[in-house]
Amino acid sequence: MKAKDLDKKFDSGEDITEFLDVSNAKRPGLDQKRVNVDFPVWMIHSLDKEAKRLGVPRQSIIKIWIAEKLKEVSK
């Protein structure tokens, strides 16, 4: 298929996913890098309590709260 034909389908709102090879697709800015952070024991207990309440892992709470704070301070 020519690019102009694909563009027409896309512009008209048609689903073009069957024409795309997403096997190597990447979302910029979402690469991960491991970091080590030391927390006081009281903080770990509080994180675990909240994680248990929400039914998610501790790491999820940490990521969500940091992301929320970063969004807040970037405004």
C-alpha cells in the first residue's frame, strides 16, 4: 500500500492497525532504569499498609506517588 492511501484511510478514521508492524514499536520516554533508594523502616511500613489497602505492590505506590508529585511540581 502506498503512503498516500494509508494516510487517506487514517484521515477518514479507518482502523489501519492491520497495515502496521508494531513488533518493534517503542514509546519514547518510557524506558525503565533501576534505582536503589533507602527508606526509613517507618516509611516502608506505611507504604506496605497503603499497598495492602489498595491491593497493589509497594513499588506501584511509590511510582504513582512520585509521578503525581512530579506532575504537580512541573505545572
